[in-house]
Amino acid sequence: MAKNKFKPYDAVFVFGYGLKDDGTLSDYSKLNALAAGHSFAIGRAHTLILSGGTHGHSNAKATALQMKAYLKRRFGFRDDIFLIDSTADSTLDSFIYLANLLDRHPAQLRLAYIALTAHMAYVREMALLFDLAHEENPTEDLIAGRSLRHRVLLEAMFTADNPDHVALKAQMAKELNWVRSEPDYWVPTLTGLEDRFRLAGVLKRGAGIANYLQAHDINPHKMNDRKIRKQLSKLTRNIPE
């Protein structure tokens, strides 16, 4: 019996992990780009959606653009396999971009996320919140399959005492907690959603959202989309310490 071949994803969404102090790709951004490049090179995807902004580096190119340059240099990929989200400086921003992209081009797409394992629980929660739940491809799993050299690299990067890895895990856990418990962290970003049905759905699913909206005199059941957006635009976003 012939072995079933893997059906390629229509697209994989690749999260960036910021830049170093000198404005070049962080090691985790480069690792995620490498995982995406490997996935495309072996025929697992038709399109790579790269996401990541400058993260406060005023004189640096966006993370997504640097990941694209890295992949073109390393794999020789063509420009037309990429979609670029060069403004996202958070997972929230990335999901708003992805939601708008899919709502502008509605289709039954087979989509996957490429993200570090430490980030995946956060990605999963956001995917459910935005109703964009698709398949998960942990970066480490994709990299480990390349070679023994890459497995050694992973062991060095993801040890329990690596301060960068410890800091990454702590940051992802903190931001996930904010989404679960701090509506004023994420609700004010929702004006970026273009589709009214997507916005209405998120407002129904969000944790602690009903009390928060009531406290700000926003009633999605009695307001039209325009009024809801007007009220949301008045909210002040709070980024917890």
C-alpha cells in the first residue's frame, strides 16, 4: 500500500521574536525563520506569512523583513512565496493582521502556526479568541528533524538555565495571563479588526469581557458596528507591569 503523502498547508504563519540590541534578528526570530524555511523547502507549505515589527528599534528593519531576507539568502526563495506583516509588535497585533488578511480573502485555507513551544499556549488561546484555530507546528519539532547539528543547537538554546529561554517563557506566560485577566490590555486593540462579524465574535468570546464592556457602557446587543467601534476607540489601552 502506498504511503499517504503529506498535503501541504496553503500557508504557515510565522511569528517573529524581536531583534537584538543592535537591531539584527534575535536568535529565536532566526530559529523560527529557519523552521519555516525548512517547512517550505520540503514541500509542507505554499506560502510563508512572516510577522514582526521593529519592537521599538527606530533605525532597524522590521523583524518580518529581516526574516524574509534571511530566508532568501539561506534558501534562495522567491519573493512571491512571502506575505509580510511588518507592523506587529505583539501576538495580539499578529492575530489582528491574520484575521484581516483572511477576512479580505475568504477561503477554506489549510493554515498552520510556526511558533516556539513556550509561545504555543498563548498562540492557541489567541487563535480560539479570534476564531482562527488551525494546526500547530512547534519550531523545535521542525528544527530537530533537520540534523544532529540542529538538535545540538536546540539543546544549547533551550536548557533550563539559559536566561534567554527563562525570560521568553516568563514573558509569554505573563502576556497570556493579561489576555485572560486584563481586558483593558487587549480590548482597545480590537478597533483594528475590519470585519464586523469577526469583531462581534471576539467580543462574545473574550474572558471577562461582559463586565468590562458593561463598565464602559458598551452593549454589543443593542449597538450597531459603527457605534461599538466609536466606543472602543475611546478606551485607553493599559499594558500591565
